[in-house]
Amino acid sequence: MAAKKKGKEVSIGAKIKKARTSKKISLDILANETGFSTEYIKEIEGGNEIPSVGTLLQFAKALQIDSGFLFKDQEKFMEKRIDAYSKRTDNYAYDNLTPGAENKHLKAFKVSIDPMQEHKGVGYCHEGEEFVYVLKGRVTVTVGDHTNTLKAHESLHFNAGIKHQMTNIGKTKAELIVVIYVP
């Protein structure tokens, strides 16, 4: 989740803050555009929270930047930091499966969710469509008021503009492929 700048890693939070401040967008405005609290945005910008893919897409849209800018060079950062952050963040990790697709509408990720955990915070919603394929484990994907239970080799395709939430309901780590299409 970091790019190198003069030998230092730049977190996604730092990228978000830089984009927000360079465009003279206040925390209050960004909160209203994304639906996240100013406190949560400060935690992300400060590097204390690792946001989900859906959250990053919401930030990119609100800041009118290419989401690829936020995902670029993230893999090395995640490898080094995920253990330290896993108990303090969203209880999941993701790897970008489509590096170099910064200007494309379709992005794919491998997502791992710790046992008996859900993405914390509000449910996610972002423009476009989402496809989830479970590689291993058992998860629920709640879309709006409807909860879908998926096990290994099952999938779900849904309107990502509807508030959605994923939870690992199993006793082992769940692994999924998540494909997001943003027009």
C-alpha cells in the first residue's frame, strides 16, 4: 500500500491525505462525500487503519482521482505491515490481482478474512458491480437487507451501489476472489 518516496514508504492514508489537501477538500466535505466519519478518515490518513477496497473506491471517487493511484505499489507495504495491523484494522487482507490496471474499469483482488470476523465499520457501497467467488471457507455477504451464505466454489454477483458487508462465519480463514467493475 505504499510507494517509495526518497527511500520512504508512503501509505495509502498518506496518499489520500495528500490528494485531499492538494484539492483543498476538508475532512467534513470528504466525510459527507464518502459517508465515513471524520474520525475514521483521520485514522486512515494517519496510517492507523487499512481501508477496504470498496472504501478506497469511495475515496477515489470523492477525490476525483484514479483508484489505481491508491492501489499502486501496495503489495510490498501490505506484506510488511499486515501482521502488525491485522488486530487493529478490518480483520482482512487483500492482494491486487490486476496491477497495471490503474486506468481500467475492472479490478480483481484476492481477499482473506480472518475466522469469525467481519469488515468493521459501516457497510460498503460504491458505484458499479461486484463479483465474489469463495476459494475456501464460509462467508456471508449481506447486500442491503438480504444475507447470502457462500461456501467454497460458490459465487455472488451484485450491484455494488447497494450497501454490502462481508463476514467470515467459519473457524478458518476465508479466501475469496473479488472482482469490482466501476463504470
